[in-house]
Amino acid sequence: MPELPEVEVVRRGLESILKDQPVLEKIELKRADLRDPIPAKKLKTLLGEKLLSVERRAKYLLLWTKKGAMLSHLGMTGTWRVAPPGDERLHDHIYLHFSGNLRLAYRDPRRFGCFDFVQKEKTHPKLDILGPEPLEKAFTGRSLWESLRNKNVAIKVAIMDQKVVVGVGNIYASEALFASGIKPALPASKLSLERAERLVKEIKKVLNRSIKNGGSSISDFAQASGESGYFQNTFRVYDRAGEDCVACGQQVKAKVMGGRNTFWCSGCQK
């Protein structure tokens, strides 16, 4: 599933494609739903409006006009691309037609994504429960430490909680904990302020590195340009169970934690 870096890479690609603020002329829905029903009538209120900006909140993309936004979540297999006439593909579910003969296509073979209408970000039920953005200055070691003081779940599970901090998915939680020297099973309430500050620093580093490398292309992820990401080539612990640790040589371990595969080195992570 695309995580924050992958969604940010897609956002930047769409921002470049839509930089001239084209007018939204038509929303062509090839089906009435994805994971949830698509509110076609509400979305039609955006027709005739300029596309002002492309923003990201957590793993959601927001295509803003003066009258509101189109909200897109990529689910597990969703992709956006420029699709001129003749470039119609199996599992294309949405076409956005803009002025200047620009057409964007949303393709999603497994249909776990969503496409919705947002009038105001703070009042939308998918957005109003979200925690802080990990790359913003407001997300600090102290703010994380304070939010975890009464949580007895494992630290890896805690930092994947979207109410604690958004967008730190399975890959990046494992990588950041490894870089911080923190065992994934540590109860979140026992994380010291000093280690929380180190963890926040590493979360920011690993997310920024992934964005710079175009995200992690595992399964079907592709940028808006169609290119793959390359961050998976630099994994230090994720998906390396049974291999030698890159830092100390001990064998990387794995177990399911919070319903997700978790990877760590018992030599480096205490």
C-alpha cells in the first residue's frame, strides 16, 4: 500500500502537471463506487472551477478549487496518470477532464482507494481525526512523548496510529525504529523523552530520503509519470528477515505485530 512518501511523490507529480491551474470541465466516472460510493452530485459542483492546488493530508490527496476539493486515497493499487485520448486501460475508473485537452486517469485494479468530495478539510470525517504531519515542525520528540505516555501498545503499533502521527506506515516505522536503536515491541509508555526525540529525528529522515528516491515501489506503486520509486533498494531492515544486519551482522528477525510484518535486529535495537 502506498505510504506517505509515495503519496507525496504522486502529489508533486500532479502539482507539476496541473501547475497552470486548468479548469475542471468534466468528471467521468466509469463506476459508482470504489471502496465507498462516489458522491457524483457533490463532485459536479466543482465543474467549471480552476484547479488551484494539489495538497496532501496524511495519505490523502486533495485537489482544491474555490468550491471545495476532490479527495483521493490510492488504497493498495491506485495510480494517477496523464491519459490522452486512446490511452484507456483496464481498471481505469475515473477520468478528470481539464481545459487544454488535459485528461487524468485514476486506475485501481483492486478498488481499495476512495474518491470523495471535501468542502472544508476540518469537517470531513476522514480528515478531522488525523494526528500531526510527521514532516512539520510541530511534530517533535516532546509532542510524541506526551502523546504516548498512557499508551501500553508496542511502540511500532503506536507510531502507525494515525491519531498519534499520520503517514508512518509499516515500512517506515520499521526503518525509523532500526535507525533509532529502539526495539519495535517496547511499550510506548516506556519510551523516554530522549529516545522519543531520536525517533522523531529518524522518522523525518527516513521519510525525506524515501521522497527523494521516488518512494518505495513494492507491488503496484508508480509515480504520476509512470516511473517506479527506488527507496526499496536502500532498506536496512524491512523485508530482510534471516539476512545479516547491515550494522552488526546479526540475523534480522521478523514477527507479526499489530497485524503487520515487523522487522528488527536484536543486536542494534534494545
